[in-house]
Amino acid sequence: LPQCVTTLMQAVARPSSSPFVLVSSAGSRYLHTAASTGFERTIFSSVSEKSSPLLFYHELSLDRLRGQNTASTERLLSSLLSARDACALDLFTAVPRLLQLLTSPHSCIDEFYRLAG
């Protein structure tokens, strides 16, 4: 995390950069679906604001836990983030107890989505 923060702070300090840091996240499935449409109407579209540094949370550790091959997602993320001042963090590394909450059989998350429809 410190290197990531340093990268973003250096980007914000540049005169050509926006003073704001954009924060976003997406799961791997969403990233691949968005890629198939050229990232239209996403933070990665060719017309999106690229002068603002980006802190992007991904879910690769969850994908690995589920036994999924993450190589194509890692390549996609690398390509997307290299085109701008960006930093990628695994959501479940940044918020350690979130994975436990998500995978616990006693979690309220599944019940929330069941009730929400």
C-alpha cells in the first residue's frame, strides 16, 4: 500500500493532474464483460477523464480462492492501469475481514441479496 499511495500522491502533485483521486472497483467478470464492449460508459472508456489518478480495487484473491485462473484478468488490469496514473489493490487485502464476512455461512450478505431480489 505505501508504494501505491506514493504513486498517487506524486500524480496529484503534478500541475497537469487533477487534484482528485478517483476510486473504483469491479469484479473480474464485470471487467471482461466491459472489455467486450470497449469499456463504453466506464472509467476505462477512451473518453473518460484520465487526468485524475485512479485507485482501483480488484477481487483477484477471491477469484483465486474460488479456483479461477486469474492470468487473463491480471493482463487486462495491467493494460488498463498502465494507460493512466493508477494503482491497483486487492479489495480483500485492503479490507482483511471482508473475505471472511463474504465466505462465512453466517454472513448477512446472502440474506440481503435474497430479500432485495
